[in-house]
Amino acid sequence: MAESATAPDVSGYSFEKAVAELETIVARLERGDVALDESISIYERGEALKKHCETLLSAAENRIEKIRLDRSGKPQAVEPLDGE
């Protein structure tokens, strides 16, 4: 799987698709059977996928916070999303 030298465009990926590809990249890197140049290339793609997933998660958190507002726009016992 040869990767291009330019930054990968993953902006159209769903969260699930990005995570699946990221898991594949991690597995390949953990096996250690990838040439150095290709390792760097797929690592960069993994970074792009990770950032995309973080962006999607942040957007989802923001949407949840908006849903938790009452009709007048006042917060209703907002709790952290991670249960802290």
C-alpha cells in the first residue's frame, strides 16, 4: 500500500471509517514488517486520521451540550460527558 507524499485528505471519512483505517495502520506498525519510508508515510496518514477523529468527537460533544439546554437556552444539570 504505497501512500502519496502529500497530506492525505480524510475530511470526508466517517468516524467509524477513520477509526477502522487507523486500527489497520497501528497493527501494521506494531508488526514491524513495514519499510522505514512506508512506516513514516503511514504514520503521517495515521496522524491525519487521529486529528480527524478528534475533530468529529469534539463536534459531537458540542452537539450534545446544545441538546442539554432547556427551551430558554439555560443549561440543565450538565454533567461531563466522560462521567467525571
